[in-house]
Amino acid sequence: MNFLEERILKEGRVYPGNILKVDSFLNHQIDIELIDRIGEAFYEKYKDKGITRILTIEASGIAIACSAARFFKVPILFAKKAKSLNLGNDLYVSKVKSYTFGKEYDITLSKRYLNKGDRILLVDDFLAIGNALHGLIDICSQAGAEVEGICICIEKGFQDGGKILRDEGYDVTSLAIVSEMTDDGKISFKDQTA
Amino acid sequence: MNFLEERILKEGRVYPGNILKVDSFLNHQIDIELIDRIGEAFYEKYKDKGITRILTIEASGIAIACSAARFFKVPILFAKKAKSLNLGNDLYVSKVKSYTFGKEYDITLSKRYLNKGDRILLVDDFLAIGNALHGLIDICSQAGAEVEGICICIEKGFQDGGKILRDEGYDVTSLAIVSEMTDDGKISFKDQTA
């Protein structure tokens, strides 16, 4: 069991509807030491891939992407969920359906900062159905940038997102893959050490 | 002129309506080395204040708050702008009017993570009218937590937010205070060295 799986067992809370709350350390309150360990783990896996930028989506992915970027020594980019009046018109846009918020929204990224030839590491806190990641992949495709890897803190292995992305040929690394959650709060992980 | 002012002069772009875009290094693409220098500057100013948590608001504040928290060795908290289905009911809520997005919204924070006796450093990327910060201050007040300082990257000194907060007695530190922006792109800063 790795450090993230241990922390999930210690502080994660299961709610009906396959909701796993880890907001004491990952996506509301943030434990910096923990996310730095996560960033380092992602770096160890992808350090030889010539990554030029780390791409995530607001808001929960930003802290994790920053910790990873510190090791890679590359800039991070975060796609925005709402079309800010300040963002300008020169944007990549992709449509995403949110499981958490129960609605569809556009994600946007300025064309200035993602270009043909960029080698991108995608980073996010959760992978369930994978809609947000497919939006980011679509934006990379529009830019002509290559997705070299997808780094996830917690994958819900009982939902389809991870399988779909791997079947599409993406190299997905999830530090913790939850194989089962029960309503009485028991959390099981897929054994990735084999 | 400090490192942030220099970077703003080099890469900041002025648009009509007093919009200063710094999205090449601060709030869309993020230069990690720069925000770590910002975090360290905030730490140098408030390291003796017994800070227990750093509080910001999604999304642009998160990266900066994380860099500061790394020096203070405390957790960060970020208030959320939309009421997620997953956040639960046990929330502090405050209403904020957004200048950037032209609408009013609730910000929320779980009551689990902010408590009476907490000594809070507020961190954000911009200070203009100060509405978002007043929302965070309101939440600290609801929790019985003390606001020990307010750390801002870029203050628009020609708008009222900074003056109002200082008149209210808050210790506001802005690394760059823009005193004037002209439509032809000239940016001037308030001299804080005196």
C-alpha cells in the first residue's frame, strides 16, 4: 500500500452515490507535503518523456499540477471552466459534462500557451468517467500537442474512465485505484504492485 | 522595482476596462519559480505571526497559496465558488460579487477545516474592489478565526479595495501596486520602498 492509499484509508469518507471525500488533504484543504510526494511520484514516472508543459483543469488539479511542475521545471497551464470576460477570444474550447456538478460546461484555454510540438502531461485529482480529461485531450489535439501521459491521484476503478483512456492508447498512471467502496465506508484498492 | 513588478512590465498586457492580463505567468499559465518567490516573500513578512492555515479562493489563488504554505508548513484551504453536490451541508457561506464575471455567487468552505483560534493568512492573485477578500474575511469571522494578514500579488491601486481593507485595520501586503495603466499599455507602480 502506498502513501496515498494509506491516507485515503485514514481520512477518506464514503457517501452514497459512489462519492469519496478526500477534502481534508487533497481538494479543499490541501496537505502540501502530501501533494509534493504525489508530484514527485509523477515525475519519477515521466521524467524521461521530454515534458514541456503540465496541463490541468481548475480548480482541484492546480495544486497537484504545481507540485509536479516544480520537479519537471516546466510551466503549468490550467484550463478554465467558465468563460471569463478577461480571457479574450483566442481560445481553444471543449465541452465537458460534469458528474460532480450535474451540468455541461465549456472548458477554455488560451491559444498563446499550448502549441504544436508541446509534450503534455495531464494531471488531475480524480478520474471517474473521464469527461474532463477527454476535454483536455481534445484541446491538446486542437493545438497539435502530444499527450505523453495522464497522471491521476485517485481513479475510481469501478467506473469506465480509466479503461476507456487506456483502450484509446493513453499511458494512465493512477496512484490509487479504488476497486470498491461500500456504503459502510470500506474502501478497497486495486493491487498495482504485481 | 521588485521581481514581480519587473515581470509585469515585461509580460503584462493592458486592455480597455482596467484589465491587466498576466496570464503568461500568474493565473492561466503559471511560472512555478516565480510563484515560489512570491510565496517566500509572503513568508518573510508573516513568518512570526503564528499562521495556522492559508486561505484562498479558487482558482487563481490556489497555486500562490500552495507556494506560501510550503514555507509556512501549514495546510491551505480554498473556498469554492459553486456549491458542489459533493461538498456537504456543513458549510460556511458568503456572497461575493464578481467584477471579472459580472455576476454574484456564493463562496463556500467546509466547517471542518476552519475553527475558532485559527490564525489565517489570506492569499490571492489580484486585489481590485476586494469583494472576494471580504467574502473570505466574512467566513473567517463566522468561524471565529483571526485574519493575521492579507497577501496579494497585484493590487490595482486606482481601485478602492486596498484602501478599504487597510481602513478596516487589515495588514495588507501587495507585492505590486499598480498606480496607473494607460490604454497604450503603460503600467506604473506605487513606490513601496520609501
